[in-house]
Amino acid sequence: MSTRKIRVAITHGDINGISYEVVLKIFEDERILELFTPILYGSSHVANFWKAHLGLEHVSWQVIRQASEAKDGVLNILDCTTGREQVEIGQPTDAAGRAAFEALERATADIRMGLCDVLVTAPINKAVMPRGLFPFNGHTDYLEAIAARTPGESLMVLASGDCRVALATTHIPVSAIAPRLSSELILRKLRLLEAGLQRDFGITKPRLAVLGLNPHAGDKGLMGNEEDTIIRPAIEEAFTSGIITFGPFPGDGFWGSGRVDSFDGILAMYHDQGLAPFKALYMNEGVNVTLGLGFVRTSPDHGTGYDIAGKGIADPTSMREAIYSALDIYRHRRSYDEATRNPLRRHYHNRGRDDEKLDTTSTPDEY
């Protein structure tokens, strides 16, 4: 049985933002290398720039060309870009977008080949990603397209401690939210959320809360009827199928009521309904998790941080938590898959009115 450490593929994200700062700060403390083997998909040239610019003298690495060359006990940087990128601190550039795409493409290819175990993605600027190669609204859509266990189905979840917020819709205009919603969509997301919480978070039977779309959850139709025509029917069908689901709850009242800790997962209808309050509560500790993929993927819950790039004040906590969460989810998933790989055959008893008899259609060897 192999004893190699878990290999964590980390993509460098936007080279002009805070990604290199938070990653290099994490590996200043070499004790973290006892937990896993990191492979940073990016550019040693860019890493040298940021190390010098930020004065991070105590971080070191080895440069590799293939994931198979990675060594335990050291930060491995896999050069997978042109090597000619020029860092323009705090600026969105096409070169940065191209470098981000190249790292993401190489890392996802390697993890799908089994060369790495989990994927942690640093933030990108979607506006500068090469549209001909990356026609997506973000990491989640890209990963869903190439790696969803069920084609076209993944789920974006922001997690911190016992708070886990999933999104029915993600990066779409506000004007498109209501037309996009359907009972079928919400039911699919609830099934993905329950399955993900069971497999990736070790929660045997999750309790799920569903938020409404309109103010006051429609207020009995006074402010919209999507709750009655779309959301509530989905909740009822989910509950009937065995998913413990409640709602729809008014978004403002739910977040302010202290009920968040009463549920294992929350399904919000749109991006800001779920993520604005989540980030207000957990900005530095939150982790973005993509459920429904063939591999584990996490990321920090912040963006490129152009406004603070190069100032040495970026907080690495969320990136560190993203790595820790990936390790935890990987272990939960392996345990779950092992436990459910060969389930015991279920046996039934004939129950009579006055007595209980063993099912004589089964042989003794089956018990």
C-alpha cells in the first residue's frame, strides 16, 4: 500500500493579484509540509518576483516540470506557463489571464490522470481569461464542464465551520435569476447538496434550509409568487423523497435569526443572497467547495485583491483553510466510498399478525 502523502495541486490564479502572496506566506512555515505534498502550478519566474518584492526570505521551493517529480517536504513549483510573464501589480492584463488558464488546464489534466489528489484554485479575474479557451463565468462552470460526475451538474458551496451555503444559480445577471429557476433545478441542487454533505463532509443525514427568492419569501404572493409556484413544490418533493428540507425562509430574517446553526446546509437562490451574508460573517475563514466533481476542489472565498496587491497585507487564512478543507474532504470521501463500496445485502422478515417468521426464501448462508 502506498504511503505517499496527499498531493495538493494549487493553481496560481491571477499573477497580478494576491495569489502568490498568500501562497508563499503559507509555506514560510515549513511545518505545514508535514501534512501533504504541495505542487504549485504556475511560474518560478513569477514566484521569484513576488518573493523579492514582498521580502519573503524564508520561503523556498524546488522547480519541477512534471508532477511525478514532486518531492515530499518541499514546495514544488511546476513551471507550466511561457515563463515570460511580466507582473503588473494590481492590473488586469491579458497575459495574466492566459497564465491563469495555462495553470488551471495543466493542473486539472494532471489530477484527472491521478498525478495529484486534490485541487485548490487561487482566484482568477474572469474578465481577462482568454475567452476562446475559457468561455465560462468562473472556475465552477469550467470544472463542471470537464469533470462533473454527472454531466452538467455541480454545486457551488461556501463553507466555514458548521455553516455551508450552496447556490441554486451562480454567476448570472440578477435579471436572469427568476427565469432560470425551476422546481427541477432546485430539486437537483438539493440532491447534490445532500449527497455532497454526506460524502464530503461526513454528515449522515443533513438538515437543509431553502431560502426564498423574493423579500419576505413573497409574503403570500404580495411580492412575487416564485415561492409558491417553484420553490415550495421542490421542497415538498425533496422531503417526500427523504431529504430533510425546510423553507422557504425569507433571506433577511433567516440570516438574522440565529437559525443558521440549526441546519447542515443552506440553499440560496442566487449569488449575493447567499454569499454577501456569508462573507460578512466568515470572510477570512471561508472556503469555496465545488460538489459533484470527480475530484476534490476548493478555493479561498476572496477574489484577486488587486486593491491590496503588492502591499504585503493580504491575509493567507482563507487559502490555508482551503487547503485544509481539501485534505479533510479527501479523507471523508475515501472513508465514505470505502464504507459504501460493497454494501451488505438487505434481508427481510415476514411479519405475521401474531408471530414473526424468518424469510424462508433465503438460505442460511445468506445471514
